[in-house]
Amino acid sequence: MNLKPTNEQKSAVWDAYWKRKPTRVPVSLGVNARVVVLDPKWNQRGITFEEYFHSAAATIEIQRTFLRYQREFLNHYCDAPTGKPTEWTFYVDKQNVYDAAYFGSPVHFRDGQVPDAGMILEGADKEKIFSRDLDHPLDDPFVRKCLDLTEALKKAVAKLPSDGIEYKVAPVEFNFDGTLTVAACLRGTEIFSDLYEDPDYVHRLFAFLHRGAEIRNRAISKLSGRDYFAGDKGGLADDSIQLISTATYREHVMPFHRAWFANYKDAKSNGMHLCGDATRHFRTLRDELNVWSFDTGFPVDHGALRRELGPDMEIMGGTEISILLNGTPQQVYDRTKSILLSGVTEGGRFLLKEANNLPPCVPEANMAAFYRAGLEYGQIA
């Protein structure tokens, strides 16, 4: 068993997976720049998230460090390439506050934490969002900040010394974290009582958020000559559906998910990111919305999920981040092994990864144990 695959061997694993002739379960790690911002070992100057959000210089410094973190450390423990890349693309990082910030929430920066957005629709304020202008998204203050930072990045990147890497800047891109999740960010837990006490308000709010995200994403993508809804696979997230029953989901949320996926005119299937205990909805999402790829979080019974959904469903998931961060290497290894032996690999449509989004300061020994289990027990017969 080769416990240190080369970049070429890793690439071959991915090629086989995408051709639907897998030889081994690919090992991937979902990660973003918070792993270096919040890790003193990597962020030795102590750059804050507030600086990172507003300064092109801070963005470049953090993302160059993030590049090193991946290529020199993390990618030794997954099927991504190690070594110096030939190119790197800088980007405006909006973390998970972009939807709430776009709809008017203030962004809070707290020591030792990722940014979070304040609730603006609590209590008697629940109606005030409907006065927002949805038809001119490029005039929105949060969008303007993102566009301005992109231009500042372009100017700063043009002055970077040549070190054998071609540096680029990505155009601004917005996704959508889902109607219920964004509503919960704006209104808090009251949105769940609204489902029963004021369903008319819920429908109006969901419709408003849905329309706003559609208009925004189309307009921003058009700036760089793209069509946000192009492609053969539709995408969406909505983590908060873990907090409602499938009957409630069908009645109040699914119509908006259906409408979102309908924008992808050429899509042959759809994919969803759903953290938390949402697997009870997966069969409904498959049968009703043509979702054939799930990026899962925890808790997940991987074997039971495979048995319920069948061998053709793509399932992404794996070892809980709490175990990766706080467990021993043996606990990480045993948990990863148990997932791979659960039956989830049947059909070869499983991607092993952390569940969900790697936190800062995971011990290297734990990352090594995770990858070793993937290499040893991820073989596809």
C-alpha cells in the first residue's frame, strides 16, 4: 500500500472516479482561509478577519499563506497536489455572511471567530426588509465593497514579484445558502415559529429572498460575461432544513428549491450541500428535485444512507471535524475506517472528506491517520 501517493497517482484516482471507473475512494478536504487566519502558527502577524475583509494587502498575505498551507501541509493528507503550483487565483472571500450582508445585516468581527451577521428582522422589525430595492443589485453597499476590493486586488497583484507562479484575480461570485437558512440568519429562531403562526409572512419572505438572490447572482456573473445558471448540474445549499420535518419542508421550502433548480435549463441533475441531521430529506430531494449528489455534514449513518439511496447517488462525507480536531490519531483512524467499511462505497460514488469544513489547528498526526485509513480501506473492488 502506497501511503504517499504522487501527484500523478492522485490525479489518476480522480480521473477514474469521474469516468465512473473508480479504483479507490478519492480523499478530499473542504477548507477555506479561516484555517490560517485563526491559527497563530500560520498567521504569525495576527491579521484579523476584519482586515482580511477590507484590505487587499491583507487578503493577498492571508491567501498566499493559505496556498502554502495547502501545498506544504494539508495536501499531503488528501488527493490534492503538493508542491509549488504554476498559478494561483486570489479572490474576495465573503465567508458565510454574504447573503445576510447583502440583505442588510451588519457584519460583526469578534476575536477568535469567523465573521457573523446580525439579525435585522427580529420581533416587530420583520417587515422592514420588503422596502429593499432588489432590481439594482450592483448598487448594494456590500456588493460595491466586494467589487471595489476586487479592483484593489488586481492592482496589488500586478505588483507582486515574479516567483514562478502566475497570479490571477477571480471575478466576484455569489452563491446562495438557501431560503430557510438565509431567513434564519435575518430573523433568528422566530422564523420557525412563523412557519406555524404566520405562514403568509414566511411565503412572502422566502419569495423575496429567492428573487433577490436570483437577480443578484445573474447580475454579478454577467459582469464577467458569465451566466450563473449555466452548466449541466444545478447547485444549492440550505443547512437549516435539518430543523424542520419533511412535511414542513415540502409545504414551505421545497417550492423555492424547485424554482431555483429550474433556472438551470441544461442541468441533467442537481447537487446540494446540507450540513447537520438532514438525511431524512434526501430521498425526497432525489425523487422530487433530481438531486443526485449530496455534500453531507454530521451526524450521518453512511451505510444506511447508501442502502436507502442506492449505488448511483454521489455521497460526500466522512469523519466528524470534532474527532479530527480533538480525537487521538487512533480514534480518527478507527472512525474513518468504520465509515469506509459501512457499505457507503458500494457503486464507487463516495468521496471521503471531513464532516464538514476543516477547522483550524487540526493536529498533523490526525490528518495523517485520516488519510492512511482512506488509502487502506478505500479500495474499490
